[in-house]
Amino acid sequence: MKFCPKCGTLLVQKRTRFVCPKCGYVEKGKVKLVTSEKFARKEGGGVLKEKKSIVMPIIKITCPKCGNEEAYFYTAQTRAGDEAETQFFQCTKCKHRWRKYT
């Protein structure tokens, strides 16, 4: 992270330079991009990328695609804060996804 020497605001990266969104200061130079990923060794010498497992609750509801009677579900606030949350479902059998506005 770089800060503007004039006003102290966090500089924003714009291609090959950093720009201050507050006062317009421009700092030219090389921009370095660093990324990292965590890998785990597999027995036998190979490398596997770690995946996180998400555990979701199961509810009894009929899948509109295959008729299965169970689905994973979660809720999220997709509209205004004073409105009810949206319910999302995924069939445990065919993996079809759908939502329900309550």
C-alpha cells in the first residue's frame, strides 16, 4: 500500500502509476502485482490446491426440476434492509438451484 505524500490519502493503482483520488498527485514507476495461493502435497509427490468445504443445512422441500424432497438452503439479504431475506435452495440430488422471495 502506498500513501500520497501531499495529503496522506491511499493511492489508487492505475496501470503503471499510482494516483491520489483526493488531490490528484501522480507517482510514476513500476507497479508490482503479488498474488499467492496455498497448496497441499498429495501422497505420491503431486500437488493439490486446497478446497474449503461449506456445510449447509438440509430442508424438506420439493425440487421443481426433479421432484426430490430435500435441498440445501441458505438465506441472504438481497433487497432493502426493511424487507425479508431471500431464501436460496439447491437440490441434494440434481444440484438444481432456485430462490424464494418471502
